[in-house]
Amino acid sequence: EGNLHRMLAYTIRRIVYLIPVLFVLTVVVFGFVQMLPGDIIDTMIGEEDVEDPEVRLALEKEFGLDKPIYVQYGKWLLRAVRGEFGKSLITRRPVTFELLEGIPATVYLAIVGIGISMLIAVPLGTIAAVRRNSSTDYVAQVTSLAGISIPEFWFAIMCVLLFSLYLGWLPSSGYISPFEDFQQSLKFLILPAAAVGFRQAAFTTRLTRSSMLDEMNKEYVDTARSLGFRDRKVIYKYTLRNAMIPTITISGLQFANLLGGTVVLETIFAWPGIGRAIFEAIIQRDYPLIQAGVLVLGVIVVVINLLVDLTYRYLNPRVELS
């Protein structure tokens, strides 16, 4: 019961710590967009008659650009807290709808990609550590090194050439929601998820192997073996659980990174995710969508970091709650 209270207090304290972090995040996001060349009015040039100074002044008043910068920030922050990000300058649709269309696709891809990474990396890294300096260990190290060295976009293109153009097994691009047709959605998912998972697995395999070797050299492993526990039980019940702490951490950070860092893969596979939406918004200078997209991704990263921290305690009660 005492441990439960400490865990609850720690969770509340960590959530409170997020408040200044999120505040700084909003300042950075708002300031970043303000530093971009031009403004909303310049983006509208060519679409509406904004060459007339009177029309420009009217539009500046409509968008609040005639107010001091801190007033603009305050109004934007209040709207953001309510989930109101205005309308896209390009599609004229609410930005919230634009994000809600892209987030599920990106999260879907990131979850499956990380899942593939863990399914490859944890068993391979564990076996490589247990059979250190064996042929299995060398194969695991060479494979992970290749995965780190090969550019993600190049691997994705090779997957398209081999499995789509040459063999014709899978579609080269597109997206179908798993809620519409799960079986068909898997056909479109396999190639981008494999491209994501293979590279992430390369990093995670090396980390899992290193963590397992560190844990296997600790005294509690020798003590467990001296008490008569079988090696399999010691390794997979005790050692692996402790070694998974840094692996879970990296996987959480990888997942957060994938939510906003898959723009290249999303472009190659025509995957309608949020990374691709933000990239296109930057190209088209769609400021409301840029601000909302970067802010949402930042909040997601902060929340995932919090969940990773809380996972520490669950995996290893010896971790201090400080």
C-alpha cells in the first residue's frame, strides 16, 4: 500500500512538472512559425485581392495580426487549449479535422513498426548475448550494423522494387483503414511497417544485447544459479526483465520520433500521415496547420516520455521514485 501511494505521488509530481514543459513548448511552436518568412496574408496573395492596402489591413484585423505579438500568442494559446486551431489556409477545412485524418494513419504505422522491431530485436539480442561470440552473435551484430548503415529511404525503395514491381506481391503505395477492411489494410501496411521496423530493430538489437550482457555479469545472476535455478529461468524471468528497461525506454522514444519523423516513408508509400501533412503544410505555408501539427506532436512526445518513466517502476521496483 505504501508503494502504491509513493507511485501515485510520483505520477502526480511528474504530471505537474509537465506544465512548464508544455508552456515552453507552446512558446517555441508559436515563435517558430512567427519567424518563418511572410505571414498568413502573404500566403493568401494570388488567391484573393490582397494587394490593396485597405484589404490587407482588413485581413490583418480579421486574423488578429494587428495586435501585439504577446496578445496574438495569448489568444492562440487559449484557442489551442480548447482544441481550436482555426482553418487550413489551403483546404479551408478546420485544422482539427486535418490532423484527425493524419494522426490515426501515423500512429497505426508507428505501432506496427515498433511491434515488428521488438519482435525482431528482443529475441535476437537476447540470444546473441546468451551465446556470446558464437556464430549467432556474429550474425546478429552484422545484421544490426547493416540495419543502422542502410538509409531508411533506400531500404524502402528497395522493398518497393522487389516486392511490388518485380514480384508483384504487395501494393507499392496507398492506405486503407484497418477499420474499413483489415485484411486489405495489411497489404498496404506491410512494406512501410517493415521499412520502419527493420531500421528500429537494428538499434534495439544492439541495445538489448548490451543490456543483457551487463545484467548477466551482475552478482544476483550468480546467486540465483548457486541456489539451483535453471539458466533458462534466470535469464528469461529475471535478467531479461531488468535488461528490458533501457530497451523499453529507447522503444518509447523511437515511437515518439516515428510520429513526426516518418515523412520520407509516408511520401514514398503515399501514406496519409501527420508527418506528410505537416511537410506539405510547410511547403504551402499553411501556418495554422503547421502550428497545430507541431504542437500536437510535441505534446505526444512529452506524454510518451512520461509513460516511459512510469514504466520504469513497473519493470523494476528498485528504481527510485525521485
